[in-house]
Amino acid sequence: MKKKDMLIFDAHCDTANVFLKDSFYFMDKKNNHLNADKVKKGGLKAQIFALWVNPLYPLNKSEEKALLLYDGLEKNIFKKGWGKKVTSIKEMDYALNSKKLACWIFLEGGHIIENSIEKLKNFYSLGVRGMTLVHTKNTDWADSSGDKPKWNGINNLGKQIVNKMNEIGMIIDVSHSSDKTVEDVLEISKKPIMASHSCARALCDIPRNLPDNLIKEIAESKGYIGVNFFPGFLDKKIYNQLMRNLENYKTWYKEKLTENKNNLEMLDKIEIDLYMKMVKGIDKVDLSVLIDHISHIVNIGGIDCVGLGSDFDGITATPENLTDVSCYPNLVNSLFENGFNEKDIEKIVGLNLYNFLKRS
């Protein structure tokens, strides 16, 4: 049973992209992972919303797309009055006391700033308070875990961007980064960093996940690791199924990209279509597998570094009994059943992320 009204605070969702679909109405949409009714039912109190832009976009179109996503949040959440944009812990506390969803905004992918520190500062002025340095492709200044190494971590421009993020108070997020990129950031950054939606490589051996040494270093830096809910990052068997599906569509994918390289709408559709083909027929994963990743990160980095990084509305499959934000009580109950006490569960489901942002 859920013992008390806990602060449930998730480090990553892609719901902003859902607003670009004409058929989407935030207050009553049934299929997305996060909407007003599900937030209320699940007890979600605070959420970091990602502005994700397809890394296949031409460099001069990425900022524009992110601004459209930002506008979608403004129109569909903030102006409706039940969710409030926050840029500080003080503002978050005010939103929580007002019984509104506290909504932080991050960029997902350093390509969005188009190699410009001025554009990084412009996003900060809009209220964006963090940035994932890369997505599945390398940027012109940092290596991704999903691409071939180009910079051996981050280059000089990357160092300037990390330093500027420290200076202005923007959170550095290393999910999707290569191991060397994470190592470089840990060496350069004067402030704690986060991996907003990453899992443990020791339990699912894929480049996208964090090895134990980086879990330990992030924890020692007083950083934060949000565990991703996607089955392909939790279970290597499921990841292998995804890769077999991907192999079947590689030729199709390359041909479609070549045919539509200047059609941004089609580039998004191709990515979604490929993703749906990849996840078709994959096995289900039990909620206990997610708990295993949380437990492992606790064992390596301590109880104060780990939390939630769902990736809701950016994934098409979830652990059983954790199908959307309304199911957070199931996660809390499962943590109790797996031996975590109430104080530790409070930390995992939200307090660790709150404290990380407070000290960052």
C-alpha cells in the first residue's frame, strides 16, 4: 500500500511532442502516458518535460522546432492553469503548494542550440533549465552512445558549452552520451550532473546504459540518475529483439531518409515508423526488472543518487503494471514489496531529484 502522499517527481518525458498532433487534446487523450486525469490518479507532483527535436533535422531547423514544442507546453498546460512552468526550487515549492503540477523544461539534444552559446542563453531566458548534451547522433561538439565516436568525448566547443551551462545555471544531462563524453563532463563540470533517463549496463549491457564506474562517479559528484522505463534498456533479451527487428528495416530506412531528406515532417514520420517496426512483437517485462535496476544503482552509488526517468510519451512499451503515470502507486507498492523502507522510497520517487535540483 502507498503509505503517504509522496512527492512523485519524474526526470524525463516527451509529452511536448504529442501536442504537435492535431488530434491531441491534453485533458482527455486516452493513449498518451501523461494527461491531466492520469497525473491526478497517479499522484505525479512534478515533471521535467523534454523538448526533443529529431537529430536528423538540418542544423538550422532544430531551434525552430524546439520553440514550437515550447509553445505547445505553454498553450496546453501552463495557460490551462493546472500545470505551472517552474525555473527554480522556490517556484516549484509555490506550484506544489498551489496543488499544480510543477513543470520544468529541458532540451533533449545539444543540436537544438545549433552550435551557438547565444542560443543556449536564449533558451535559458525562456525558462529552460537543462539540456541533454546529445541524442542518438553526435553533435558537432560531443559524442553520442548511439553513434561512432567523432570527438573522443567532447571537443573545445563542447567544453565551452559545459562551462557556460555551469555559469548560467543550466543542468547538464548526460543520458545518450558516450562513456568518454560523460567522463569529460565529470572532469570539466564544477556542478553536479544528471543522467535523466538511463539504466544500469551491468544488468542490460548496451552502450545507452551507464557502467558501474560512471554510476559511482555521478553519485560521488552529488549527481542524479533517473531510471528509464523502456524494456529495451532494462532487459538485454528485449534489446536483442529490437536490434533484430531493426536489421530487417535498415535498407528501407536508408532509402526513406534519402528520398525525404528535405521534408522535415516526413523525417519525423520515418523515425516513428521505424520505431514502431522495431518494438513490434517484443516480449513484455515485469516491473521487478525496473526495481532491479534501481536496486543496482543504489548498491553502486547509494540511495541518494537514484530516481525516476520514465521516458513516458517517448516510448511505446513499458513494464507491466506501469503503463502510464496513473500507475505510480504500483511502483511505490513494488518498492515496498522489494524491501525498501518508506524513507528510501520517498527519495527514489522524487525527493532525490528535488534535492539534486536544489543543490545544482
